[in-house]
Amino acid sequence: MQVIFYIFVLGILLLFLYFFHRLIIKYFSLVSFLAFGTSKIGVYLYFLFFLPGVILHELSHLFTASILGVPSGKLKVFPTKTEQGWSLGQVSSAETDILRSSLIGLAPIVVGTASLLVIVNLGLGIKDLAKNILLLYLLLAFTNTMFLSEEDRTSIWAFPSLLVILFLFGRAMGWVGVLTTVENLFYQIVSPLILSFSLTVLVDFLFFLPLVLLVEILLRIRA
């Protein structure tokens, strides 16, 4: 039951992170439209502000494809208009089996989450204000670019489904020792992850507030 509770808490925190991610995108567009009469400038401002995260997102696809032996195209990091909206970067990869495709698609959220853990662990021991501001910025940049695009989500469930099947198979076969080791590893990873996600939700919220204030100011000016 404790495992389920931890997964539930992680899920709630991820929902909050995604909620703020979407709100921040929306308010960048609103600020751009109210200030310049077009939301396109907001896309470029968002791209420039979150550029480190965009690069990390695309590199995670590229390196994962390379590690798995899947041929990939050139790395493109620049806003382009697509049928679904805007794309901030792109790495094309050859068609492959569903498992490797799932791992390539999941790479940004796995690498992004690992980056958050590293940043939070580094920040806990740093008392230098400038370095802490830099770490908070990277936390913000990586969080708001680690979520998967529509193209990334096409086959992401294959690998998680395989893990669930292996877990259930292990329980059925009575692999108590193996499952206990896996459960202990789960707690070692998830406990700091909950702390990292909680801090990131707070950072997103604090970043979002000035955007709301800026929109209100621009609305009053236009009125």
C-alpha cells in the first residue's frame, strides 16, 4: 500500500507541474499578444528563456536513440510551426520496434527528472546566492521542457507496461528477494523525487505569479 501511496503522490505532483507548464505557455502567449498584437513573439521569448531545457529535451532523444542503435537525423533547435501548434526542437529517428521507440519517447522526462534530482541535491549544500539562482533557473527550464510532445507519446506505454508485467510475473513466481530489492530501490529513488517535484511546483508557482501580474497590467493599459 505504501508503494501505491508514493506513486499517487508522484502522480499528483506531476499533474501540478504539467498544469503550471501549460499555464506558463498560455501566459507567455497572452503577454506577447497584449504587448505586441501577436502571440508569435511569445513563442520565441518562451524558446529563448527555456533554451537549456529545450536542448536537454532534444539531446535526450538523440543520445537514447544512439545508445539503442536507432539511426537518427540532425538535431534541430528552433521554433517551427506545425499542424499541432509550435515545435521548439526536433530530432527525427528511424522506425524501430515498439520497446525502443517507447524508450526514445520517454527519454526527456527520464533525463529531465534525473536533472531535477541532481539540481536539488546540489542546491541543498550551496549557500552562494548567485549559484542558487542559477540552479533555480535550470530547475525551471528543465521542468517546463521535459514533458512529452504528441509525437513522443505515440508509443511510450510499451516500456512501463513491460515493467508492470515483469513485476506481476515476479509476484506470481514468488521472487520475494528480487521484489524486495526492487522495492527498496524504488523508495531510494522516489523519496528524493517527491522532494524535488515539490520544490519545482513551488518554483513554477512563484515564476507564474509575475506573469499574471504582467497580464493584468497590460490589460489595464489596453483598457
